[in-house]
Amino acid sequence: MFLINCPFCGERDQSEFSSGGEAHIVRPKQPTELSDDEWAEYLFMRKNIKGIQFERWNHVHGCRKWFNVVRDTSNDKILSVYKMGEKPPVNYK
Amino acid sequence: MKNKYSVFSLIKNAFSQHENWQQAWGNPEPKKEYDAIIVGGGGHGLATAYYLAKKHNLKNIAVLEKGWIGGGNTGRNTTIIRSNYLWDASAGLYDHALKLWENLSQELNYNVMFSQRGVMNLAHNLQDVRDLKRRTHANRLNGIDAVWLNTEEVKKFCPIINTSPNIRYPVLGGTLQRRAGTARHDAVAWGYARGASDMGVDIIQNCEVKGIKRNGDRVEGLETTKGFIKTNKIGVVAAGHSSVIANMAGLKLPLESKPLQALVSEPVKPIIDTVVMSNAVHAYVSQSDKGELVIGAGTDSYVSYTQRGSHNIVEETLKAILELYPIFSRMKMLRQWGGIVDICPDASPIISKTNIKGLYFNCGWGTGGFKATPGSGDLFAHTIANDEPHKLNAAFNLNRFVSGDLVDEHGAAAVAH
């Protein structure tokens, strides 16, 4: 368990949030054009990184807003929080 | 077998104060080259090596383990074994494993303490009742024993359950698989390790894989902390770390790794002689031969490799346990731990070739791989040896995420996989 600094409400317990998984997976612009392989990639394939991961969270028991988090999945340390639509911080890769 | 365990060997060794037992498996340094390498020395990996040597006559095999054998999820699960899954493909897979369990102690000459004490799955609302009855019928059509019990029969089978209609999630009935049960998890790893080592398999502990060497579309070997090892067949059975290994070969898998927790209580006298699972309230409990209550909790909702898990998950599970078993209210919990489970979108495993020649994956078992250990090893060995899946694991290929032919077992698996 850890604390997440919601960009709208401030620091709250992780149990108030719901994880939305890997961030920056772009929804296909023209779904009808997609091959089966591309659908599989979009729907199912995940980086599942051990280390620094960019991910989405929803403050489901708070402001109910979505935002992005940079977190190290090997120790659950949160390195950065940024709003939807903002560019991901460049100093993590 | 060079040193068969029997009542006579026990008596013989008693005369020397049990100081002359042979080492059960070797501790070799890696050779330069192997015919096949299994990455991951848990139950599934060791079973794979065992069946490769035994049934497919491959003798030059190594199992690489980054820690110690059976120290990952094999030693962290709640040891439940059952095969009451919904779909035909899963029924075939898990019942194959259950049939192997029934003879495993004899097969390995190692007591895995397989105990067919029955597994009961509880229903708490009308939809649970419908789903579980449907699953009972599906099981019986597939030749898997399953019965539906009403509330009184549940109470009779396990008297300590609170069947009052006034609790938050009343017990409306349940299913029972009598052939299901538990086994001693460490013994499974040790038994397979001893059997494999006897047939010449090199079990190499404290050896972490750092890279996969590829030549175009085929594998050539592994970079490890003990140097480069050449091979043209690699079977990866790395559970929570499957995606990490896949990444080394430039592959992406449909997996998310999450912490799953379990806990045990102080040991008490026999009080529950079966396994009771409740998917709806996230509680499952059995009692070990030592007397501890073995309780399985849920997974955290986020990707993590920390092998800890959150406290609120444990709290929720214990709340449910206390409502169903008020008799446990004064029990003290002794230990709590987490393991990293690799969860597939359809809650079914992957036992499959990949588009890289010589690279095979056995992963995605999520929260419930222990029950399948012997079957998984047997079928994965077949897949590696023949470069083709066995008919029992053909449906569990990696390509199902492209074709859409998923094996959706969320109902039978849930968190209490």
C-alpha cells in the first residue's frame, strides 16, 4: 500500500484509487482498418514492466478523475504524477 | 532410482541417526551447451524438465533458477488442487493434472502428501447459484465429479460455516468436488527436482537469466549470471517474471503481474477437514497438516513486482472469513506473504510456441497454477520436445489473443483461481 498524490485532491491512500493499467496506449483512429494482429496488440499485449512504468489511475472514491502516474513497479515508489493530455515527463525512460 | 525411499531405507537410516541420507538433487555448474534449457525452477519448470527426460528421452537438460528451487509461487500458494472448470479445454487440462496428482507420490517415490479432502465452492446470491449449477453440469458432462449442495448439505459437510440467512452474504448452497484437495507444495518441487536430477537434469540455482541471444528468428542461447549457455530450445516458466524474460527476446505477452497474498494462522487442533472457497466474498480457507489455517487473499489491482501486497486486501479477506466462520474470531495470524502472479486477460494459461523458433512459454497461470503443476509440466514437455502442442494444450496457445478464440474462465477462476 502507498499514497498517491492526486493532482486534484492531494495525497490520498492508494485504496481510494483504481488502477487503469499501462498509459499512452492510443485508441485506433480507424478501428475498421485494423488487422487481427493490431487488435491483439491494442487490446491484450502489455509491456508489464518491472521498473519504471507509465500508467493511468482513477481517483474512484474521490474526485473520480483520471490522471497519469510514473511508478517504479519493483518498489512501488511513485516518481511523478501528471494530468491527462499532458506530455509524459522526459527524465524517466 | 539410486536411493529409493521406503520404510526400509527409513529404518536403515535410523541406525545412523539419519546423518547419511544422500543429497536429493545435485548442485552442478552449468555446462557450455544443453539440448534444452528450462528457465524457472518452480514446480512447473522442474516438472517440465522431469517429463522431458522421462517421456521424451532428452537427457542434456538444465533448469535455471535465479533464487532457490520452489522459492517463488510454488512455495507461496495455498496448495489447492481441483479441476472443476467450465469449458471443455480447461476441463481437459486441469483434470489431466488431477489424474497425475492421484499417482504422483508413487511416480516420484516422494510423498507429496496429496490429500483428496474435497473442495467446496460457495454461492451467496442467485447468480452464484445459477453459475455454479451450470458449472456442475458442465463438469459432469466432461467426466469431472461435481455435486450441488443446498445450504443444509453445506452445513453438514462443513459444520463451522455460518449458514444464518441474516449475514451480509448468506450461503445459498455450494458445489463440491470430492476428488479435489491439497498437497504439500515444497514436496512437489523437491520430488520433481530429485526425479529430474536422477535422470541427469542439471538443476542450477542462483543463476539468473540476463538476456536471450537470437539469430534472426531462432534462439541460440542464454546470457546468465553464470555466463553464456548455448541451446536451441528454451522453455520459459517464470510466472510473474514472464514478461521480463519475454522482453529480452523482443516479445510482448498479454500479461499483467500483480501481488497475490496468503496468510496462515497459529496452529490449532483439526477444525476444518476440507477446502472451502468463496469467490464472491474473496475468502478461501483450509487447514494444513501442521494445524495452521491457510487463507488465500486477493490480488492488488495494480502491476507490481514487490512480493508484498497491500494491507487492505488482507483486511477485506479476513472480514469475509470472520463472517463465514465466527469461530475463528480469536485466531491469531502468524505469517503473511505475497507472490507475483502473471494474469492473462481470459484467466487461462498460455502453454505455447512463439513466433521465435526454439522459444516456448508456459505462463499466465495467474492466481491458480499450483493445481496444474504435473499436467502443465507434462504438456509443456510435449510441446518443447515435438515443437507442437499436445491436444490438451492446443487451445492454450498464444495466438488465441489474435484469433479471438479465448478460454474465458473468469467464473471458475475469479481471484480464487
